[in-house]
Amino acid sequence: MRYDDAVYTDHAREKMARRELTTDQVMGVLQAPDAEFPVRPGRRVLQRRIRWGNPPQDYLLRVFVDVDRIPPEIVTVYLASKIAKYEANP
């Protein structure tokens, strides 16, 4: 599935602003995720490892997308530091 036309919910924009994440970072995950999993019918999580922070550390940037609508909606976005937890059990 392609997510080029996905729109951001207000909640997603608030979380991105609070966490200082950019739309370019989110689009990078949507265009080339390391992994994609169903959360429930109509919702998927896409994730990708990124280097972030000062000093830079590895994180998973996780993007939750409602795919049961047109255009798809980005519901929320966050960074996970416990990478093994989400790679082993999404």
C-alpha cells in the first residue's frame, strides 16, 4: 500500500511537535519502512530505525496509520527506545 497521500490528524501533529519530529522523518518511514504490522482491522503501524537526539542514539520511529479510509490518516507518531521489544513483538 502507498501512503503518499496520507493526511495527519490533529493528534498526530501535536505529538510530532511535542517530540520534535518532522514530516520528512515521518514520510521517510511511510515510503521505506523497515517493518509494517497490522494493529487491528483498518490500522497499521510502520516503523523504521533512525538516529536521533544529541548525542545521536538508535530509536524506532513508529507511525500509526488508519488505512480503512481515503486518504489514509496518520493517527500518531512516536519514538521507541526499546527497539528489541517492538522488533520482536510489534
